[in-house]
Amino acid sequence: MTPISNETVMDIELEKLELIKLLEATNDTTIIASIKKIFNASKKDFWEELTQEQRDQIEESEREIDRGDYFLYEEVMSKYRK
């Protein structure tokens, strides 16, 4: 993952301030509703997006981990690095 530079952070902050000003200045309810919709969509629980099969597989994996039925990454890699 590439670290975010101070310049990028400042650019983001500037963009956010400009958006705040635009939002504050508008009385267009469709714009406000659209922005709310964007934020609400980004808050979706990923679990709800999964199929039942995917959920079942994740839950089974969690049970396997609880039983101690797993291998550490280092163990697997050391086996195949030889």
C-alpha cells in the first residue's frame, strides 16, 4: 500500500472544503438527496452483498479456526520455499 503524501492529504482537505461550500450554498433537494444516497450506499454491510454459499463458507472457516484446524502463513510458505 502506498502511503498518502502530505500534498495529497491537503488536496483532499481542499476538495472537501469546496464540497462543503457547494452543499451549503445549494437549496436543490435532489442534490442533497443524491449526496445522502452516495453516503448511504458506501455504508452497506458487505455481509449483505454475499451469496448464501459465500456466507456458509466463511462461517465454516471460522468454525475451523475455532477448532484449531488451520495452518499459519509462515508454516505454509516454509514448506513451499524449500
